[in-house]
Amino acid sequence: MRRYETVFILDPDLGEEVRNQRYDKVKEVVTAYKGVLIEFDDWGVRKLAYDIRKKTRGQYVRLDYCGDGALIAELERNFRLDDKFLKFMTIIIADNVNPEDVLAEKAQAEAAAEAAAEAEAVVAPVEAVVAPVEAVVAPVEAVVAPAEAVVAPAEEVVAPAEAEKAEEAVEPETKEED
């Protein structure tokens, strides 16, 4: 089995119900031809690079699936028959793929993403606690700073007294006359 990716553009003026019918039809074709749908990703309405059938916008959808050539032929045949599909393109991602391995890999990646999201959720409350603690520390530092200013003049008073004692301890040198 090969792994494929198909991107198609639907008419953006379709209603939600009609659009969902088209999505279901595509999913049915994939399962009917023994394909395995890995991911169905609706990108939403986007601006087209150029007008297609006088439309400037389109509903972009990406399919990631495993299947064979008959599946691709039928899927593209359905795209050509329905004029609500403006454009489509299918590419081969990988040859000789085991769909179970691909689904297991996807499940593992989703589990890792969930674990990262949970870790992020735990970090956010911790940061919420740290911020108020920092808010408390700042006023305490503001109180400590004036206390240090009070200590500084006392040191200045001690310094001149020590300087006088130091001058008394040093005896002036006298020259001896011969």
C-alpha cells in the first residue's frame, strides 16, 4: 500500500450540510476501496492565488490516507464529476507503507502533543503563583533599601573616629641630625 496526500478545493458558497455530504462521500470512497484514512484536515476558506470558475476564495481540505491506484482513480473521478470541487491534487508520500504502523505513529505523536499540553498547563499555574510572590518581594526590597541608607551615616561617623586613632598610632618620623 502507498501513502497519499490529496488536497482539494471546494466551492466556498456551499452550505454546511452540502459540504459535509461531500466530505462524507470522499470518506466513503476511501473506505470502500480498502483505504485507510489517516487524517482529514479542513483548512477552511482561503483566498485563491487566481480565480477559478470566477471564484476568488475556496474551501481547502487535506486528506492523508493509505490505498492503491484504484482508490486514487475513483477518488479523482468523483472530483471531476462534481463541479463543486474546484481543484484537486494527489501526491505520493511513501511507497510500501503499513497503515497500522502509520496509525500507531500518529497516535504516539498525538499522545506526545497531549503530554506537552499538560506540561504547559502545569507550568502556567506555577507562573501564576510566582508572579504574586515577586510582587511581594519588590515592596520588601523597597523597605530594606531605606534601612541600608540609615546604616550608611552611622558608618560615616565611625570612619572619622577610626581615622583619628590611626593618626595617633602613627608616630611622625624625625630626622636625626648628625
